[in-house]
Amino acid sequence: MEGTLKKWVNFVKRWQERYFILNDDVLIYCDYQGGPVKGQVHLKVAGIILVPEDPLRIIINTGTSELILRANNITDKINWVNGLKQAQDKILDTKVQVQFEDKIEDLLSDVWMTSAAFDETLSLLSGKLEQQPNLKMMAERLETLGKNLKNKITLISQMIQEEKSKLQENGTIFESFALRSERALSIDEFYPVDMVITRLMNTQPIKYKNLMNNPVFQKLKFTKQDRRDRLPFRKDPNEKLNIWQLCKELIGKDLTRFSVPIILNEPLSMLQRLAEQLEYHETLKIADSLDDSALRMCYVMGFGVANYASNIDRIKKPFNPILGETYELITTDFKFISEQVSHHPPISAGYAESPHFQFWANTDIHTKFYGKMFVVDPQGLLHIVLKKSQDHYTFNKCITKVQNILWGTQYIDQVGEMKFQNRTNGDQGVLQLIERTSKTQYEIKGWVKDKNNVEKYQIHGYWNDKLIVKDARGTETTVWRRHQLPPESNWNYFFTDYAMQLNYLSVDLIQSIPSTDCRLRPDQIALEHGWVELASQEKHRLEEKQRARRRQLQQTGQVHLPRYFEEQFDQNTKERWYK
């Protein structure tokens, strides 16, 4: 690969055209095509940096110096970035062990951030010096940033030299801190974030800036495939809660504002958990086609209890959404949208619609911790309207118990009564989820009665398997059966295939979803990739940002208004809900 790029020389000569040639892992440049070589960079030890403020700029950082380039247009920039990164992918070994990695990466990150601020200030200053010579404050800031930059570079250089000396003794150079590479893949399959979101710079500038500047997204690559069969990181299903790690996360934290440590989370939001209720939406499609109202109720009850089968062994807690955070899911069968409408108490509202049904619900969850057991008690009702009959159903969720939090074999149990009511014709049903004992587990018993209290169906089954109903003649019908889990689901947070897709971010989705969508949350994405420390940092940053926003609203007397939902009062159920 070869061609012309502009190279930053100095403040006098500024940008000058140079001819660049990419030969394997070495980038060389000349004053003109065919001229003598003026310099070269070994990509094996270089970092490729993109500058959001200048979409044509490419910075190649070797740790001791920088090569600052500008492409002639966006297409050239994308081609060069892809070429440089492909060259790196060919030479970097994914098995390389990184020594001094944390120290060096932290320092380099600090240098790059300081350098970006330096360039920004310098860019503003250079155009105004002639017209406004008395720019004292900007000059002082520039001087301070320059000193900071020099100090950081000096420290990094010293560490690099120390590492180089050690490695030279073994006949190698720089390999101990080579950047990790992903598995070598064709550019037709995977795309870096800058290539994916370049077109958003003008149409969605806020999303563009957030993604380009975020350290999590800078590490990602995206595919055009619309589904996946596994998460990016294999999570050990036998991992035990590390009490010392938990204590470490508490150090220096204000316990009155303590949030759940990242090690207790799964990489899904509560908004996405609400969307999981629709995994078995086909039971509602069947219900909508039936003429027998009592049997319709049975299928609705199957839909109501089915979601618990998706939560078996999933002892991790979903992320609490940020106020105003949203989630959209569009399938061939239904459309779903949810939004975090309240922060205190935390309430998520969701709505789905298909040709066969409407579904809406709020998540207002009360939780209690009893030493070795965590209890989740959902409040409020879930609503379903079948379009053919116009039957309106409501039902409540049961209590979830997460046992043996700190020691012993952890497991989830669903217990209590789920009451179903057809508010159109008076049919009613009850499911009793029986608490686990040494003799039985997952067991369900129940019934369906009409408005005259005449029993129409008896119900039995197991919420980890299936639900069977029996009419007065003894005829049995299976109204719900659990989907088969994907291979190695235990290494993927025990996610079902449906759950596996909820946080998946493809090239097309990153273009279309709004900047408030929880698939763009960097802490969730980092956890999904196994970057636990980075996920924890991003989670803390987002929570602090939300607290600052809440304080601002309180100080100004403003009230947050949901974007897609409106709070209403239901005269029938006597509850507040969001439409």
C-alpha cells in the first residue's frame, strides 16, 4: 500500500506532503515518490490513534515519538487506518504475555489525552495570535500542558528503555509490551469503531463523540452479522464470589452511595431483562387464535411463567439503567421499547406490540438481603391484550430467592402465587410456584376458573421444563415448553440464545439505535468482553455522572420527564403505570 499523506513538520512548515509506503510491518516515507527514504516506523511497537476533532488525522505513536498525519479525504483515511491495523494484526501474536502492561498503558493513555488537549489548545491559539497578542490565560494553559506532556513522555521513555534492556538480553526487543491483537480476520468481516461511525459525525454528532472518545469502544471491532452464538468472553461458570475483591471495591468508597460491584453483574440491563419477558411470545400468538377463553388464559399463564426458565443459574444481577436510558428491539414478530422512567425508586417501563398482542409492564423491584439469601419482590402488574378477542389480562410476578450468596452452592428459586385475571370477561387463574425442598424443585400447580368460579382447567408442571393443562374430560395440553439452551451456555452467563442477542451490537445497529440505548453502555460492553477493571471504572463514571445530573435537577427545581412514556393512573387496577 502506498500514497500521499500530509505530515506535520513543525510550526513554521506546518503540514507538508510526503509519499508513504507500507511494506509488511514497516511504514516508510519520502519527500516525493521515488525519493530517498526520510524516515520509518515499525508498526509492531506503534499505537494508532484517531482524533475525533479532526476526522482526517492519524497519529502513529511509538512510545517515544509521534508521527502526525492527515489524509486527503475520509476514504483515504479509512483505507490507511485499515491497512495499518491489518499489518499489525499479521505480526502481533495473540499469545504474547504483556509485562508492565498496566503501567505502560495507563501512562500512554494519559499522554494521549494530554496530547489531545495540547493540540486542541494550540490549534485555537495559533489562529488568533496575530489578531489578539494578549492571550495570557491560553498561553499559561499551553505551557502547563506542555510541561505535563514532557514529564509523562520522559517517564514512559525511561520505562521503555528499562524494558528494552531486559529483553535485549534474551535477543528480543519490545515484545513484552506489544499491544494485544484480536484473532486475524478479514476486513470484510470485522470493522474498527472509527470506520463504522464516521458517517455519524454530521448526522449524530453526540453519539459520534461519545463513541470515539471512549476507551472501551476504541478496543472493539464490529461485524455485519445479525446474530451471534456466544459472548466475546468465556465466563467461568464455577467462579466463586471473591470476598477480598469485593472488599477491594469498597476501599475508599462512600458506603452511603455504594453501588453493586461489577463482579456481581451480568452484561445485560434491567431494560433488556424486561425485553426477555417476550422470549416466548409465540404462546401469545397461539392464545390469540383460540376461541376457548379459558384455554386462552392457560396460554397467557404459560407466557407469564416462561420467563423464569430463562433465569435458571443466572445469579448475577442486571445493570441498573441510567435515568433516561432506553432499549429498542425490533423482530419479525414484534416491536419492543423500554425506558428508565424513574431513578428513585428505580422503575423501567416497557411496551411491545405485534399483530396478535399488546404487552406493557413496569419493573418496580423491592430487594432484601438476609445474609446468605437475596430476595427480589417485584411490584405491580404486567398487562396483555389479545387483539382478536380484545381480552385484557393482568398478572403479578412471584418472589425470586437467590440462595447461598456468600457460601455453598448458589441457586435461584421462584416461589409464591401468580394471579392472572381476564379483566374483559372475568376469567381468573392462579399458579402456585412451590418452594424448593429435598424432595421437589421447580414445581408448579394451579387452575383456571370462569367468572362464575367454575373450574375449567387444572394446571401442573415445572418452571424449568413445561406447563401442562388438563380439562374436565382429562385431556392434557402442553401450553408452554422451555427452549433448548445453546451449546456452552454455562460459559456465557447461562444466557439463552434469545438473551445472547439482546446486547449484541452489529455494524447496522450502531448506526440506527439512539445514543441512549443501553447497547452503547461502555461498562456493559467491557464486562461482556471480560475487561473487568475497565468495566468497573466506566460503571463508576456513569453513576457519578447520573448523581451530578440529579443534583442539578434538584438545585434548579426541574423534574425529569420520560421521552417515550407517560405516567398514568389505572382506575381498574388502582395502580400508577407508564403508557
